[in-house]
Amino acid sequence: MPTHGSMTKAGKVRGQTPKLQAKERDSPVPKVRIRSTYMKRYMLKRKPGQNWMTPMRR
């Protein structure tokens, strides 16, 4: 089965691309956000519009 180019050129574009620093997150990590939503809805029995809560850290 023929290949689409030689293996010596594999990864050429990725290697040439400059490395960028990661950006600072504006919102919490999805796992944290989903856990806080679960706490508000099911553990504290909050209704929509009543979603204030004190942060819980583990």
C-alpha cells in the first residue's frame, strides 16, 4: 500500500510551529464547575435564580 509522503517528513509542520504559553483560565476547570452545580441543585436543593452558595473546598 503506497504512502502519502516519506516518513522522514513526518511531524514537519508541528515541529516548525512556535510553542505558546498556556493562557490563564477565566472560569473554573469543568470538573469543579460541574461539582459546584451538583452541590447547588441536589445537595442544597436550590431553585433556578436561587443559586448563591458559599464555596466548599475539599
